[in-house]
Amino acid sequence: MRTTCVIAGGGPAGAMLALLLARAGVEVTLLEKHADFLRDFRGDTIHPSTLEILDELGLSAEFHGLTHRKTDRLVVWTDERLVEVASLRGLKSRFPYIAFVPQWDFLNLVTLAARRYPTFRLVMEAEVVGLLRENGAVRGVRYRDAEGEHELRATLTVGADGRHSDVRRAAGLVPVEHGAPMDVVWFRLPREKTDIDDTFLRVSAGRLMVAINRETYWQLAYLIPKGRFQELRAQGVEALRASVGTLLPFLAGRAEALESLSEVSVLQVAVNRLRRWHRPGLLLIGDAAHAMSPVFGVGINLAVQDAVAAANLLAGPLRAGTVPEALLRRLQRRRMAPTVITQLAQRLVQARLIRPALQGSARPLRLPRDPSRLPVIGAFARRFIGLGVLPEHVRSPEAAARRAGHPDRPRS
């Protein structure tokens, strides 16, 4: 079998790249190893940078028709008070807010849009088991599905299959680890209409918890020291319930809804990136190229930015049937700076806030009252969280026309 571009991994990076390439007339095959997208993706935050891209693709109305919740500020709850650390109000965007939407809904939206183009093909339950090589270049993949093992040859192979990338492993590429002081235990508890509306970070000496308002329930992320989940398991579910009651007293009576630790999932946090994202005929993007900390919740959005930059640069050469490695190198140079800067900011928060808090510091956080109101700090945080370091925009006549119709929208 042949295709022009084969993409391994139907997450945000892979799905968005497949849509953009199919839209540009490139024959593209997207391989997803699971049977559907109904998995626990945890944070699921869609920031203004991604909302702008969806609007440029004409998908804004469909996206906003999904069940979602908006927030235009980031709040930290200390032992003393609530602190508004960042606000998106005033961001120069049509979408000055973060949208919380289940990631499976987002992925279904993107892949359904891609199905409208005859050059798009989605293969579910297709796991990459190896790379095809010819004259020192990658020329496609071997994958396994319910019918057996297949070879799929391609001009370009893209690994967008996450932080445990099979494509990356097959290519012999190893990321440089930058470390993280925590892992994250995710679970849910019921929410009542009288509860606080904000999504927030609760910080106290020795404990941290993120609470995401999902309207009918709270999605909770309990931060624990790196590699310490087995200790929590040994203490039993009662210890986790007690931590909920200590950090979030309004949920103390509902913690019994968490019946056992079998109801939690654990994210082993990693911050890493490849020195080289490419080989001849091969490109890695998203978490396969750079795993992000959950700090700021920007992982999905950085992956989407990678996909847009890749499509802008590579669609024309793919239609012509050749992708020189120099172009892949150019793409990495463009996307490396946003990756490095974002990871540096994440590592700073991990070092200055998360690590001291997990170590039991009596004052893990020292912030002025409502730093979002400080002119320089507030503007920087608004831009960094909302749009990122180097926001990408879809390059096409249709997208340009949509941007032209909204003078407040950034132009690519």
C-alpha cells in the first residue's frame, strides 16, 4: 500500500496535521492504535491559540457546539486567600478564554472534518510495529491491525504518537530528560451547583491539588512526589480522601464517592525533548518530540501549533512528491524556540512552587495580591498562556479571508 504521508498517532498533533494536509490536497493516512478516542485525557484545555486555528478552518461554530466550559482566569487558592495569577481578559483574540472540553470530542471533531476530503484515510486499531527503510531513509511503516500486519509506504512518515512513541523508538531517537518533581493522580468527585465556579490550583504545605470544574463533576489532579504512588496505594483510599478533605473542605463529605484507588489514573510527569526531530523521510511532532509538564495546561496547544507549522511548510513539497530533510530541519528550528521557552517556564514553576510545596514548605507560594493586575506581569501571562510564544496560523486563502473579516485577529 502507498500514501503520500502516513501519520502515526491520532492525538491532537496527528489529527490536526492530517486534517490540514488533506485540506491541502495531500494524500494522508492517519493510524490510531486504539479502537476509538474515548480515553481519559485528563486536562483537555483548549487555549485561544487553538481556538483561533479552529476558527480559521471554519470549525469554530462546531467546536462551540460541543459541551464545554469557559474560564478567563487562572486562580491559586492558598491557605490564606484566593489569588488571581493570570487573566485572559483583554487578550487580543476573538476567544479570550480557555475552553475545557473532553479531548475525545475534540478529536472526533477534527477527524470528522478531515473525512470531508477524499485524500484522507483513518485506520483505527492500527499499531505501528516498525519502520520501512530504503537507502538510509524512512519510507513508511509496518503496522498491525485486526487483519494482521501490513506495510504502508509513504513519502513522509510522521510520528505523533505521544510521549511513549513507538515511531521514535523504532527510529532510535532518545529524548533528553529535564526532570519533574511530581506525578499526578487523577480522579472525579460530584459537583454541586453551589460550589465555587473557578477551576483552580489549591496549594498548601505538603499538598497540591488542581480542581477542574466540569459542570456536573470535579476533575481533580492530586500532585504527589515523583515515583511515590505506591506509597499512596499502601496507605489506601482513606489517605486520599483525607487529603481532599484537608485541601478542599467543601468536598470532604463527597470524598466517600471515591470508593477505591482503582478509580484513579496516574500520569507520570515527564519534561523532555529530542535534540533532533527528524531523519530523512521522518518527522516527529507533539509529545513524541517534546513531552510537556501539565503546568499551564498548554500541551495540547503546543502540539497543535507543531501540526500547523508542519502543514504550512510541507504541504506543497508533499504534493510535489518530495520532502528534503532540510525542510524538516527548518521546521524543527521554527518550533524548537517555543518548546524550549515553554519548558523553561514550566520547570521554573516546578522548582519554585511545586517542589517546595511537596517538600512541606510552610510558605510554598509568595505572590502579590492578584498579580494578573500588574501591568507587565499581567500582560506577559495573558499572552504566554493564551497564545504561546510563537502562535501559528493556517496559510490558505480561506483562512486569510476569515482573518481579514476580523481586524482584531492576528495575521500570519
